Amino acid sequence: MRINERRSLWRRVRPYLTVFDPPLMAVLMMLLATSLITLYSASIGIPGKIEDQVRNIAMSVFVMWVVANVTPQMMMRIAVPAYAVTVLLLVAVALFGTIKLGARRWLHIGVIDIQPSEFAKIAVPLMLAWFFQQQQGHLRWHSYAIGAVLLVVPTALIMRQPDLGTSLLVVAAGFCVIYLAGLPWKALLALIVAGACSMPIAWSLLHDYQRERVMTLIDPTADPLGKGFHIIQSVIAIGSGGTMGKGWTKGTQAHLEFIPERTTDFIFSVYSEEFGLAGNLFLLLLYLLLIGRGLMITANAPNFFTRLLAGATTMIFFTYAFVNMGMVSGILPVVGVPLPFMSYGGTALLTLGLASGILMSIQRHRKLVQT
């Protein structure tokens, strides 16, 4: 009887312990292992970084496990409250937020400071997926207009802080939902033309430091010891890695402290210098596998809501990687976007863990949703 009871208990507990999607989890573990190897080299002389990152990874995996156990039906129920709370927190930041490094992005609650804009990366696509699920079958032009308003409101509040990097991620994920919901190609073409025509207005609305970043991108040598220093040193580090790299812990640009933020936003420069083109190709392969698995889960999603949400979540991974690699390579302006699952940091890693958990939940519950 005891053996049967133990088997019965295991059968009840097993579904909650085996929630991780094996292909997705394998790619994530390889990325996180690569992150720790690179961070060890980048943080030489900075005590505590590895220990903190291991703790961040553990918290991220725990969040991933919790979210993977949440059904898509429950996600639909919390979509509206999550969006409403996020917008209220962003308004509170605008009114009472804490200013750090010239930006009002944090809200002091109790003994901690939280950054509500991070919640928007998930809350906005979740809300849009819920909205278009409700509109399925009778989508009209006004449905996309309402969806655009739902996207613009939190984005405008985030840009006001200002936080261009996070606003780009929110816009990318939100627009992905609107596009996958069936946005007509004529409307998409009109948006592209309108965006091109509004560039002068957008330029006038940028903050001075944001304009300086764009000008630095165009010609970093105009101020090589000032605003262009970061990009110049980052490009030097990437190029000096050559084909096979200088070897682990042997990168000179990082260890001589020429690379700024070498454990966070510019960790790709450290990685490129030490592992070269071969290492970069391996890292790109991992990101392609991550995005490819996300697209497979999107294609196999059982209903409209899960398909939209999975597509937006996959777009988050793509935008993170594309923008970060582009900015440290001198192709895009520096906007403060970390390299996913590679850069040091707790908040971004928790957000990525939450996004991964959403994909795993959709994959795990696809048969349940269909029935």
C-alpha cells in the first residue's frame, strides 16, 4: 500500500516538476553557462559579481517554473489587471519616482526601489493578446486603433522617464501582437510612410543626450575621448578578437578597463575579444535556436491568444539580442539594452525568465487548451 501511495503522490507532483520545455531549456542553459564563463573574465577585480549572478539565475529559473505552471486561461484572466497596475505604477513614477543618473525610472516602495517599466515588457503584449482574442472574428480598423492606444499609453510614459531602450522593447513586442492579429499590409505601409515623414518631429522631441547618441553613431571619432569613447573601444575589442579570439581571461580591452559597463550592456565586446568570430557564430547559433524554438511554439499554439502572446514573447528575445549586438558593434545608437541571458543583472533576467515561462506554459498546456 505504501508503494502505491508513493507512486500516486509522484504522479500528482510530477506534472509540476517536469514543466520545462526540453529544447528551450537546453538552449537557455547553454546561454547561461556562456554568460557565467564570460562574466567571470569580465568581472576580474570586481568581487561578488559571479555569486550575485548565480543568485539572479536561480531566481529567474524559479520564476520560469512558476509561470510555466500557470495556464493560458489564467494568463487571460490577469491580463487586464496586470496592464492596469503597470500603467498606474508608471503614472506614479512620473509623479513620485526616484531620480537616478538623471532619469526618473524607479518607484520607492517600502525598503526597495522597483522599475515598473520592466513589467510593461510583459503586461503590454499580454493585454494586447487578450484584447484581440476578444475581438477575434469581428476585427475592424477601430480594433487596431484601440490596440495602438493600448500600446502608446505605457510607451509614452516610459519615454517620458526617459528610457528609450525599454520603450523600444515594449513597442517591438506590442507591435508584434498587432501585426500577428492581422494588421492589413496597406495599414502597415501607411505606418511606415507616416513614420518616415515624422522623423523631423521625432528628432525635435528627443532629449539632448539621445540626439548626441545618434550623432556619435554617425561619427564616433568626432569626440574620441568623450561621447565616442565607448563605441570606439567596443569596436576595437570586437575586431581585435580575430577569428579564434585572444583566449578566456586574456582580453586586454576589458582587463585594462577600456570597455565601459563590461559586465552588463557591453559584455558582448568582452566575449568577442576573448572568443573571436568562432565564439560569435556559436552565440548567434544559440540565439537562432532560441528564437526558432519560440517560433515553433508560436506556430503550434492552440488558439489566437496563445499564438499572439508566444509571438510577442519571441519578439522580445529577438529585439534584446539585435539591439544589444547592434549598439556595441556601432551599428545602432547606445540605448542601454542588455544582451539576453548574458548580461549581468537581476531585473532583466527575471523578465526574461518570465517570458521563457510563458512560452513553456503555452507549449505545455496546448492540448489542454485545445480540448
